[in-house]
Amino acid sequence: MTKQLSGAAFEAERDLLATSEFLRLLGLHFDEAGPTRMAGWFEVGPQHHQPFGILHGGVLCSVVETIASIGAWLAVRDSGRTTVGVANSTDFLRSTTAGRLDVVGIAVHQGRTQQLWEVVISRAADGKEVARGRVRLQNLEPRSSTRAAVHSD
């Protein structure tokens, strides 16, 4: 049940980005948002470089985590649950310095207590993969207000 973003969806993306300075810094845009598939893109620039002038691996890890986390959350939100990432393994396949990178995330497993997502980041210009990651996420039951108050930090 993947949805093409238009109208309200683009407004929702804008609102989501408005609440997160980190997502604004990544510059990640969403083309599809659904509980089993996510797709988007970002434009690599100097703001994403490590000191040696190439795309920082942490940016790639962050994009992988973001795509998987939003998709996983979409899969459980109607039940009142949320998700948190518990493992992110991202492989860097080739370096890049500039240009558009396309991102596709697919749910590999969606169970009662956990999910596994695979995310591929590729160059828009030639389709070659830049990175590939897997994120395992824990599905969390809603916290009761009493429990949250007792266990808050």
C-alpha cells in the first residue's frame, strides 16, 4: 500500500521536515511513503562531505535509518504503536562527491515485535549502487500515562 506523494502528502513531508533540523540538513525528499515500501532522493553537496571531499558514510547510514524508520512506523502507527531502530548495518559500495542519489526501502520482514528493512541508495545518473543497508526495528506498544510517569528519566 505505497502512496505517491501529492497535495496532502507533500504538506505532511514539509511538516515532518519542519520538526527536524536533522532531516533538513540531510535534504531527504520522499516520493513514495508506505508501510512496505519507501522511496526518495537527496542531492549530495559539500554539506555532506567528510574532510577528504567525499560523501560522509554517516550521511548514508542516516538516510538508510530514516527511510526504514518512517516505513516501519507507517506499518504500525494505526495500532497506536511506534518503532525504534535497534541495528543498522550499512555497506558503502562506492564513493561520490555530488549529484542526486535515489533511495528505495523495502520491508523484508514485518512481525508482531520487530521489522527488518533493506534500503538501497544508488546514483540517479547511472543507477549504480552507492550503499546498501539493513535496519532491524523493534515495534513498541503504547506506553500508558501511569507507566510513563513512573519510568520517565
